[in-house]
Amino acid sequence: PEPVLGDVTVTLRSDGRFGQQDYLNWPQVFSLDKPYLGLIPHRPWDTRHPACVLWDSPRAEDFSRANNHPDGEAFGRLSSATLNQLARALQTIRSPLATYRTAADTKLRQYREWQARPAPRGPPTPDLDQQIHFLQSRLSELSTLEARLSLAFDMFTGPATYGQTVIQWGPLHRCYAECWAWLEWQK
């Protein structure tokens, strides 16, 4: 794989992904806004890993139809077994994200306690303020990523057509991969 350079037209494919321009499939050029995108994971080598399901697309048998109206597409939902597979996959990233959040919150509280202490004589040390700002920024990014991941999963709880369900799979996969890469970038 090679990074896509220059002006490109990004088109949503029928599998909910963006083909060659999708950062799930190809390396990306470095971005100051999202420097971690270069760490997007590939499909886990261990096929028993719960997240492997995200690299697939839902099959027709994963979809439970709710109607069979002859004049329109059938509406339905992902089967409960498939939803459970997705929930297990997401838990593999939600647990480490929660661990990171807990550690960052603890460190932030500690820094704020230090900041509240009377300052020693001499010039102020900006390091503590910078560390607090850094942690607040990381926690804000984390909240955004977690919200996007939850919203992408919640899209599967309502009725949709099979085609819409397939298209919704790509954003869930992207959110998972972005959360994973962000966590790796923090190490």
C-alpha cells in the first residue's frame, strides 16, 4: 500500500468504506490534527480476537428482517448475536480507554492540588500549567473519540435496511481503529 497524494475524490463505497482513500486500508500522510492516523491497526492476526468482526462486512444472515413489504426494501436490525459480537469487539478498546481516562483524571487532580498549594518564592514554573493544559486537551480528544464510537454503535439499535446497515459498518470500524491508534499515540 502507498499513501494517496494530491487532490482526490473520496466516494463512499457500498461496503461503507472509502476504498483507496480510506485510512483503514492505506497509510496516510502525516497530519498535525490527527498525528495518530499513521498507527491505524490492520486486522488482528489472531482470528479469535473479538475485533476481527469489524474488518468484515455484515452478511445477509446477520440481518433480521422486520417486514417484507412488496413495494419497498425490508427493514430490520442486526441479529442479537451480531450485535453481541460488535459489543465484544468494542469492549477491547473501551476498557483501555477507560483505564487511560482514570489515570489521566488522577494525574490531573494531582496537578491541580499542586497548583493550589502556596507558590514558593521565585519565578513561577509554567510546567505545571502546561501539564494541566496537555491533560485537559487529551481528555477532551478522548471524550470526542468515545462519543463518536458510541454513536456509531448506536446506529445499529434502530431499524434500517440491510444496505444502510452495511454502510453503517464502515464508520463503526473507523471509530474503533481511530480510538486504538489514538491510544497507541499516547504511549
